[in-house]
Amino acid sequence: MKKLLIIGGVAGGASAAARARRLNEEVEIIMFERGEFVSFANCGLPYHISGEIAERKALILQTPQSFKSRFNVDVRVRQEVTAIDRMAKTVTVKNHVTGEQYLESYDALVLSPGAAPVVPPIPGLDTPLTFSLRNIPDMDRILTLLKESKPVHATVVGGGFIGLEMMEALNELNIDVTLLEMSPQVMAPVDIEMANMLHKEIVDKGIDLRLNCGLSSVEQVGSGLELFLSNGESLNTGILISAVGVKPETTLAVNAGLAIGALGGIVVDEQMRTSDASIYAVGDAVEEFDFLTGEKALIPLAGPANRQGRIAANNIFGAGDSYNRTQGTAICRVFDLAVASTGLNEKRLERSGIPYEKIYVHGASHASYFPGAHPVSLKLLFSTDDGTILGAQAIGRDGIDKRIDVMAVAIRAELTVYDMQDMELTYAPPFGSAKDVLNQAGFVASNSLKGETRLCHTADIDALSDQQILLDVRNPGELMKSGAVEGAVNIPVDQLRGRLDELPRDKEILIICQVGLRGHVAYRMLVNHGFMAKNLTGGYKTYQAVHAKF
């Protein structure tokens, strides 16, 4: 092969270019980028807006000059590939600086066009005060408006990663923020009860959070905007950030006749090859395969894009490597909390018809007796057939990345909840616990599968029958402080053995404690004395999270 063309830089394209040069010194490599910047940290954009990343230049990872000197790659910025002629193996390029148009031939071609912001068909949305955030020019335009207009109120539409990060960035600049989200929750990768913990943090930080509420139309009024909402209300704002999602940028691929999948992304095989054997595609524009289900998915994350770029380059030079699917492991900071997930959530498991069970553990980021320990709430989803780990979600102030990273590896290695019991993780009081949150989750899940404990969920508490009773084994002071489920009998666990005669033996007892641990102690005590019982996994803390209203 003599010439490799790469369309698009940033994660996938830049990785493919660098890897290709490391594999071959002779091939001519040309990378086209229609924008000004070929390799930049788009995940860092909101943090420069807030001022947390002080220097703009810190976001620029490579320049055309640095790529040339290190990798001998001819990087052509502000030059857009407008057409691909597959028969002639040429591309048409428009130079946006000179207006010139020319052809460039290729032996192999890598498409890394990325994704474009979704622009919903909302009347009036196209105003000078409305922005999306995908690249450095977008960021610069937002910063210019913030500096010149000094808005006192901002509205963010969309509660995904960019929406939440922009919400926090604007709040950090002492701007009042309204966050609109059409669905019942922010952060779609996690389930509602975990998202509700985020909702509380968002509201506690003074954000005007409006769930189940979309944007219907926009009118420019003087130097600001009037927003008309789907619930019939309206509000005035000085800047509008649209962050409702992204869609694969497939214009070139469609016009070239490449196969496009049902989800709207470019179809690729395991070698990242498109329907044309000479053309590869990577990153946000491609349809991937979910690691656990094998279903097609769109997963616009930087990590997968980087790996795909590397694999595409390997295969261009004959390696025959396969991309081993995507789990969708992700994390987001929301003020003082971090929320992270990997694998499948409950919503997707139900849609896929996969049998599963779920448990909740509320532990500490490190030894609870050592100063600075913070709560860690973990949700674990696993197969009822063999205990295979299907997904995990966690939220807390510290140690969230550590737990979900371990779970991501466990899913990749096809481990089970039984393996979680034996995970040997680092322990010292400032860093962890002798029985980590992950070990605890493994114990609870394994006990459930082996029949050593029978679990119930919030839905079971809500659907209580006349053949069941609720038993709350917390201390009375805890009930006064935290609240309790109406109608529950209260017998503290330390008094339970001496008060068994107060409980009926002809009814099933659903046990509630604060996080599930004392409930398990009570469960074992009751079943060993011949009672029928179940323990509420995650305890009253999870019950509250499920029922929280925002």
C-alpha cells in the first residue's frame, strides 16, 4: 500500500494515523479535518468554560506541525472531503481557506467523521443565543457571549453528559441555571433510583431542575430569550445550551453508497471495515456491537473510538485484528458526586428479555472509621441462571471510578457474582475496606442465588398483600430521623431474638433496615426460627431513592 487517507481527526482518526505510522514508515498518510483543530480534548470543553481548566491551549493535544514532526503525517486542516469515488479510489477535497477543490487518490481510506449534535425541530431554536458544544469553536462562541453579555440566567436542554457538565460549568460562573429534561431522569445509562440520588444533588446545588419537561418553542425578546415549555409554562433566559444528544455524521458514507445500519450509523465488521473492502470507519459514526447482547448500538465514547482507530490501522496493514465490542463504560461528575456505569442497565435488560436479578449495597469509599469516608451506593445486575455479571452502577463522592473500573474488567472477563466474593482488592484504611463494597455485593448476590437469603424489592413493599407484614429492624431514633414505611412493625434487630412471639408465623415477613445489612441478620434469625421472610435489598435508603420525586 502506498497511500492512506484519513477523514476526521480527534480520537478515532488521530489514533489511526499515529498507529499506521508506527506500523509503516513508507506509506504516505494524509489526514483531512474540515475544522481548525485536528486533535483536541472535546471532553474537556465544559471544564474550560467553567475555568477549572485554565488554559485553552491545554485542550489542544496535537497540531498539524506536531503530527508532521512526530509521525510524518500530512495534516490538512480546514480542508473538507466532500465526496468519495469508490470506483476511482479518489476523494474530492475543498480547501476552505483558498476555495480550491482537488482530487486525492487512496489505497485505503479511514472514515472518522464523528457525530453531529441533534438539532430538534423546535420553532425559533436557531438564534444567536442558542449553542451546542462539540468542538473548540463552539466553546469559543459560548465564552464570547458569556463575557460580552454576562447573562444572569442560562438554560440547558438535555440531561446527558454534556448537559450535566454545562449545567455545572455555568453554575460555577454564578449563573442561575435551569435544566430541562424530557424524560423522568437525567443520565440515561443509569436506572431511575440511582438517577434520583443525582437529582437531589442537582436540586441541593440550587439548579432549577425540570424533569418530564421539554422545550416547545423559542422567541428572542430583546437581549434574551423566552422559552415555551411542553408543560405550558415559559421562562426567560440569557443563553440556551442545546445538549439533547448526537447522531452519526454519515453524509459522506451515504453519498458514497456505503451500507448504513438501522440505527443510522455506518455498518462495519469486526475489523472496522465498511461494505467497501478498502474503506474503514471508526468512532461515533459507526454502529457497534454491544459486548453483552451482541445487538447493534451507537456508543459515542472516546475510549472505544481510540481502540477502533488502532484496530483499523492494524488491519489496513494485514493484522486481522477484531474489535471486541463495546460495554459503554462511562462516568460523569455532577457537583460533589460522581455517577458511573458499565454493562447493561435494568431498562435494557427488560427490553432484551434477559433474566436477571438486582441487588443494592450502600457502603463506604474506604474504612468508615478513617476520616473522609463517603457513602458509595452500588447497584449490581446479574444473571439468575449462573450469576454472570450483567451490569453495575455506582454513585458517591469518592471511589466510584475505582469500583466501576473493576466491574468493567469483571464483565469483560465474564466473571460471576461468586468471583466477586473472592476479589482481592487493595486495602488500607485511607483507601478501602477489608471487605470492599464489591465484595459485599458479591456476598449478597451469591447468597441470593444459593438460596441463603430471599430478597425483595421496593415494588414488593408497595404491593404488600394481606398475607405479608413489614418489619423494620432499625432503632426508633433512625425512624424519626430518616422516615419509615407506613404500617411497618418496628422491632430493632438487637431486640428481635427476645421478641419473636410478637410476629405472626402464618405470614411472610418483609424486612426493612437502613441499607440491607441488619435486614440480612434479621432474616437469618427469623428463618432459623421457622419464619417465612424476605429482606429488602438496599434497605430503606434504596426505597427512598425509588420513591423520590423531583
